[in-house]
Amino acid sequence: MRVFERAHHALRTCACTRNSEADGCYRCVYRYSNSQDRKLISRRTALGLLSQVLEHRGYLKPVAQLRAAPSNTPAGECAGEALRGSAAP
């Protein structure tokens, strides 16, 4: 969880948050190598997804590998809600 907490903090406190028109910068989410996909990259969306992960950390269970995770988890639903901007229940 520590990596999620650190990423959340970095996105929340980035200098670009002071510019209401900016949805990211080279300090937080942009890289020169991803300039072709810039319209798909959003600090706000990433922050929303990380917020949901951290909000539900008590429900998460460690797995050795992703294929060991149950396939009936609502992870896809949570991600979709974050992308649409609605809060998870």
C-alpha cells in the first residue's frame, strides 16, 4: 500500500494542481515518451483511482500473482466509476 500512498501524495501535492487548467505535468504523470497519448493521460483520473484503492484498502487481500486473484472482484466496476467521476459505494 505504501507505493499507492506515495503516488497519491505526489499527485495531490504536485505544483500543477495550482493551475486549474492543467491535468498533469512532467513532474507527476507526463513523460516525453508518452506525448503521443497525452489526451489519454489525466492526473485527476489517476488521483481518483488511487483514492478509491486507498479508501478500500481494508477489503484488499494480498495475492502472490494476479492470476491467483478471484475473477469475480468488482475492480473493473470501481475503475469504471472513477473514470466516470462517480464515487464507489
